[in-house]
Amino acid sequence: YPARDAALAALEQTNERDAFMKIARIHAWSGNADAAFAWLDRYFDPDSPLLTEEFARILWDPFFQPLGDDPRWLAWRERAGLTEERLAAIEITVP
């Protein structure tokens, strides 16, 4: 898929933080866990804790499901502050 590969390569040239998450999603879904974690690391800023919206987007994003069995997934989540305790503290209201 040359067109897909060219589009991804072009996207990977950006320095926009929002694009890092998109790139990580593409790599995770494509089965390239090493690249997915590299882009997640670029997305995560250790000096700025993830907001609740970002937290939910990462944890429940179906594109990241292929990473769920990788031991690096739990380690990355903990490093990013996405702990089980934080998840349990989120109040969900169903209208």
C-alpha cells in the first residue's frame, strides 16, 4: 500500500502533539507495537498530567486494544498516570 505508507511517512514528519496520538493509533492497530509505544512516549508529557478526556480517549480507544496484552502497555499507563485508582475515581453519569 504505497499511498498509505507515503501518507503515514508524511504525517510522521510533523511536530504537532495531536498528530503523535493519531500516529500511535495507526501503528497500534497495524500491529507495530514498538512504533506505537514510541509515538505514545512522544505524545505523553511527564510534566503535564493527562486530562480526563485524554485519559478516556487512550484507555478506551479501540485502536489501542492490540497493545493490551503487551507488558509495556501497563508500564506506559502507569508512567502516564493512567492508574486503576484514577480510573475508579472517574464519576460517570448516564443521562
